[in-house]
Amino acid sequence: MTDRTLPTLGFTDIPAKHPLSYPGRPITRPTLLTAGELWELTPTTPGGRLGSWTVDTSPGEGPKDGPEESPKVPLDAILTTLGHPPTATRHPLIAVGSNASPAQLHHKLSRPGHPATVPMVPVDVHGIAVGCSAHIARYGYVASAPYTAPGARTPLVISWLDAEQLAAVDATEYPNYRRVLLSGTEYPMVLPSGERLGGAYLYVGERGVLMSPDGTERPLPGGGDQSALLTRLLAGSPRLRELLGPDPGTWVARAGADPAVRKSGTRIFEEEGWALPQPDLLRCPEDDHDAPDDPRDPADPSTTSTTSTTDPTSTTDPEASAGPKSYGALTSPE
């Protein structure tokens, strides 16, 4: 049996535990993260919905406790068998930083006896690029944040989270980020299958992104080597060197240990004039319920869910008209 555990596949660094490894290693192909293992997802038809993509469940190859009747089983069947919500009721969330790393996501979402199960898929997003958030994160690193970049086409990662998982990730991002609903019409997003998404959630930095300390007013690129980034920031500000220097190791040790240090460092970013606000992204709605987004007919009792939101096998979406929008409610743009 192939060993598909995260460490064996090279996903060893968890930025929450090793800050200078931020943002961690991202997935580069469609994957199902489950029980600390990665299983490849394969699109079945051009433009086909995620739930129809297949997982290889050949003898000895499928996820633990998954179905065994066919070597290629639809993702939704796998999720249902494992007791998890299907894709239509999950919430697509674009990652620009460590949430694209299965090791970090497994660390955030798993608890004893309940490892996370999350489909993770590469996506090309148009009009968005990755910079550095103008704040110092709780673990001491400077995290990534998106910014508008007309004409850009950026490879990112989307995770399909259930309601509980989305709330758990929210708790790790607020108050420094705001989760907004990115429109697939304004910011086209395309999956490897060719499917264009109607929208997806994105965490936007409340303080904007960092500009280059050299005064060029260009956003610093995010997602690269954390040590190199911190070295560059230290070189650009005597005040940062006094607070967090002389090197990246000292930076993350001091900042990770003391909220007051993080707050002071974040304030220095602003006072140095390095913060570039992102008003266009912050104007995106957090949860837009104005449009009729529920595919069910409320006049037909047979199509209206009476199940609890905690029923993992329900194929209807009890949150389609309240709370975050689901993949099933976010139809593809014309």
C-alpha cells in the first residue's frame, strides 16, 4: 500500500510551529486531504462539478474506511461514506498563504480522533495577486494577503470547507483579515477541469498589503521565503531592527512570544508608510444574500431541507439562504 501521509509526501513544515517555514508547501494538483493523507482527485468531464471528480480506491489504495466497490469513486460518494458533508454544501475558500498548505490546514482543523477531510484544488484567479499583509501574525511571521492586480492570472488553491471548518479557519484569521465573497464575474476563477466558479471566499487584509521599503510603492511579493522577507524589512527600518532585530530568527521569537511586540511592529509598518490599502477588495460583500441563490424550490416541500445543519450526509444546503454561500449556491457565471 502506498504511503500517502503528509510527512512521507514531503509536507512536513507547519508554519504555526515553524514560523520561518511560512507559507509552507502548497498542493499543486487536485487533492483530497483526509486523516492526514493526500489522495489525488481526477476530473471526470470537462467543466464537471467537483463532486463528480474521482478518487482512486483500488484495493489498498483508497482512503481509510472509504468505499471499495470500484477503483474510481466520485468524491461525493467518498465524503458521504466517510460521514462528511458533500461538496455542494461546502464553502469554496481561496488560499493565498498557509491555508494552501495541507500540513497547516490539517493542523488548524484536526482534533484528537477527528482528522480533517478537505478537498483542495489548484485554481487560476484573474485580477488578484499575492502580497504581504501589513501586520505581524500571531506566530511572528508576516503572512500573505491578496491585492488587486488587473491583468494578473495567479495560481492559487481553493479548499472546500464545511461550516464547522470555515468557522475554525475564521477564528485563525480574524481580526486581521476579513472574509469576503469574491465574484467570479469580476475576478474569473478557473479549475483544472475548466469549470468557472461563480464565486469563492477570500481573506483580505484589514490593513492592506506592504509596499516595498525602497519607496517604489510597489506591493512586496508574498508567498516567498520568509527569512528573506524579514531580512528586507529589517534592513528598511531602524525602528524594526531595534524592536525585532537583528535577524529573522530573533524577529519571530520576539513577535511570537509577545502580542505587544506584534502590535508595535504592525504600527511601525503603518508609520513607515508601507501599508497599501485594498478598498476594492474590502468592498466585496462578506455574505451577500440579495440574489436568489438557493437552487431548491421553497414552494415544493420535497425540495426543502428539514435536516439539521450537522447532518453530514444531507445533499441539500440549509445555509443557502442564511450564512456563508455554498458551492451549490454559487452557480458558474455565463
